[in-house]
Amino acid sequence: MTPLLVLVEQFEKVYSLCDESSERQIFIENLVNAAGDSVSAAAL
């Protein structure tokens, strides 16, 4: 399986472009979960 590399550039845009705090929180939680998943082939 080929690993997936996710680059997060301009992370501050999460706060400046996303008006819904709940949507922003879900996005950030998903990034954190993906980064901490040792079984996944994704790297952040």
C-alpha cells in the first residue's frame, strides 16, 4: 500500500474562512486522529 502524505499549509485559514466553530472543530479533530493513527498509511 502506498502511504498518503497530507500537507497542511496555511492552517490559519481554518479560522479565517470557516465561520462554523463546530465544523472547524470536527476538521481539526479528524486531522489529529489521522496523525495519531499508527495503523493508517497516512502521514501529516
